[in-house]
Amino acid sequence: MRGTRHPISSRRAAVGVVAAAAAVATLVAPAPAAADGGVVGGHTAQVADAPWVVALSSRDRFGRTRAGQFCGGVVIAPAKVATAAHCLREDVLGVAPDRLEDLKVIAGRSSLLGPGGYEVPVSAIWINPAYDPDSNSGDVAVLTLAQRLPDGYTIPVARAGDAAYTPGTAATVYGWGDTTGQGTYASRLHAAEVSVLPDESCARAYPAGKGPARYRADTMLCAGTDQGGRDACQGDSGGPLVAHGRLIGLVSWGSGCGRADSPGVYTRASTLLPPS
């Protein structure tokens, strides 16, 4: 079954909200996949090598075990972080996003519970007004930070027509989410190498008429491997897909994690974010 790369369910939300969040999570059926301790099929990574990868955190809603991490994000300007719109849905957070008083971005920290880095409060939230939660189209939001991050923390956004979007291009996805497809969440940053896939392959995997979610090449991008086994998963939502040193996608949705016939679907950065 299909669904968003759902955030980690709030442990402190009301019972009804937990039930709603769990229902969304079950849209992505877990699937066993080979993994060596990474984003499904990936490996540990150092944030020093990818300083633009950040975690979204709310200890009030998601507890302290993983520093409140529930989604990923990427720094596109010193005080701007892009993430997935579905991460900020009220049925996920348990409250309206503008009422989440302790929403922060964790930057410069490979281990969520490790020392160093920055925990920066979010001062404003923009959610794409064209985001459609049924089809998953337009799945992007931008957070404004209360203070700027240091120079060197940003990554450029690939423009439309950039060679980084060419099918077959090697790309890397990053996150702190599920490492097995069965609910084994990482406390350290992980990365997995995938390839950009042709739009035709993604349209066959997620055709119109097989549910509300379908692949749309104008707002989405597909990536994975022919044999499966490497993919983003639950908790990685909003994290970056990077190729040629540029941001090409944000983790959005898919069917299972690491399935050969169900590649990961990403928000296409060039159509929904300003070019750098």
C-alpha cells in the first residue's frame, strides 16, 4: 500500500491523534530489506560532510529519546530550511504547526543525542498552498529560523534542466529514520546511494487510478535501484536527495521501503523551491 514517509508518531498526543497518525503510518506497509545499519540499505554518515542535513525536533510532542526528532530537512539559505509539508500536518503533530511552541531544527550534529551543533527555534512556517495531501503533490514547506546558521551550511537547489535530474544519475538520500523498514530508527545520521529513475518507470510503479497518490513528473522525482534494498523510509520525510552537490529532491512518499518495484518518490526541488 502507498503513503507518505510518515514521521515518527507523537508519543504525547491525544489518543485520537495517535490513532490518526498510526493510520497514516500503516499506509506504507513495512517490507524486509537488506541494511547494514543505514537509511534502508545505507551506511552511517558524518554531518561534517553534509552540513546542510538537519533534523526537525519537538520534545514536547515526540519525547526525548531521539531528541524529539520526527522528520528531516535541508538548509537552502542561512535561515531557511526546506522539509515536507506532510511533516507539519495537524494530524501528525497533534496540534496546529503554529502552536508547536518548541519546534526546533537540529543542525551540525551527526548523533541526535550527541554534543555540539545547533538547536535553532523556528520563527515562521510556510506550507505550500498547492500541497495536496491526497495525491502528495506539492509536498514542501519552508521553515524560517530564529537565527542564521553559519556559512557553509547551505546547499544549492538544482535548477530545472540541470544534469543532476538525468535518469541514471547517482544520488544520495540522508536521514535519521527507519533503517530496516520494520521500525528500527537510527540515532545517528545515515545515507544511502540510489539512482535517479526515468519518469516512465515511476509512472508505471504509481499509476493513476490505483488510489489517490500517483506519480506526477511535474512536481515529483523518483529514485531507487533496480534490485531494491536502498531507500528512504519512515522518519526520513523532508530529508534531502542530493546529486552533483545540489539538492534535487525532498523525501516524500512511496510503497514500503526498499522494494525493487516501488521506488522512493521525492518532491522535485526545481519546481517547488527557488533556485540557488
